[in-house]
Amino acid sequence: MSSPASTIPTLDATVELAAGTYRLGEAGAERDAPLAGVRIGRWPVVNAAVARFVQATGRDLAPALARKLADPLLADHPATDVTYADAAAFCAWTGGRLPTGDEWEAAARGGDSRAWPWGDVFDPECSACVESGWGWTAPVTAHPTGASPCGAEQLAGNVWEWVSDATEDGAWRAVRGGSYLDHAWGVRAARVLTADPARATPTTGFRLVIDPGSRP
């Protein structure tokens, strides 16, 4: 397994999630979700982009992330060690926002409600997960064959991604997609976990959404 040449995405590297009704949810609890069209990040937000955000705003982030931001070899890796508030602040700084869980899942599953972004048959070469043997974060451009129907990549594995959904009491937020520590079952597009929004972890990052009429 070899790493691709470094390619650092820009914030306008988005793809279109078309307006429509998408079949979402775990087997046995499926539902139809009507969604407006948005632009969603082709890749998770990378360290290089967060470094620019910190330089512009002076935001204080976790020491673990500060070390990663200073390492040029990690510039094209997904930014992790961010709290929910950090991720939301970054998105607001760009003129965007975090995706809802439905938007995220629709981008991953497409109109045919597939199990993984690339289809209904698991392929370890399509994501950074336990079966693929990465063992840590991968460059966001490392798995082009894992793209979803709308063209978004890294929606399975590599890092969990914050979405704006909250638990009923509003105390915790949801994360989607699984990470490099998850097996095939754990990186399914329908899987949802809740997480403490104040906890920054090395397996959680985020993705940007741009509403119509807004620009990053």
C-alpha cells in the first residue's frame, strides 16, 4: 500500500448533493428524507485549512491538533482533535456550516441507498479502515475509488465527522462515517454514534456544507 502524492484541497472543492428525497436509516428503520440541494465538501476539512483558520482568528485549539498543524507531512490529512464548537466555528468562518446527519448520509448513500459510498459490497481498498491496514489517518485524496454517487470522498473510514444533529436533550452531538479504527460494519453509511461535543479526539474531524447563495 503506497501513499498518494500530497494534494491539498481548497475550501471550494465541493460537490453537489442534489435536491430530492433520499431513503435513509438502518435496515428495518428506513425513512424517506426530502432534502434541499447543497454543496458538500468533496473531502473532510484538512489540517492546512484549519491552520489558516487559526492564523486568521487566533482560535485556541487542542495541543494535539497544534502539533499536527505544524507538520507539513500532515497538511493533506483530515483535521482531527477538534470539538464540535471548533468545527462549527471553522465552518462559520468560511461562510458555511456543518452538514445535518441526513445531508451527510444522503451524500454517502446516493439515490440508491447503498450500504457504503461506493456500493453494496465492502471493498477494503476504498477506505482507511481496519481491513485496509492504514492504522492512522490517511491523506484525504487516498481513496478516489471510494467516492459516493455525488463525488464526495472519505465518507467511510479515515475519521468520524461531526454533523449538526443533537441528542433529544441537546447535550451530545452525532458523528458519522467511522474511522481508521473501525471494521467494515462500522464504516457503513447508515451508522450513527453520539459523542460529547466538548471532547476532541484523534479520530474525529468534519466536513463543510455550503448553502445555495453562499461561498466558502
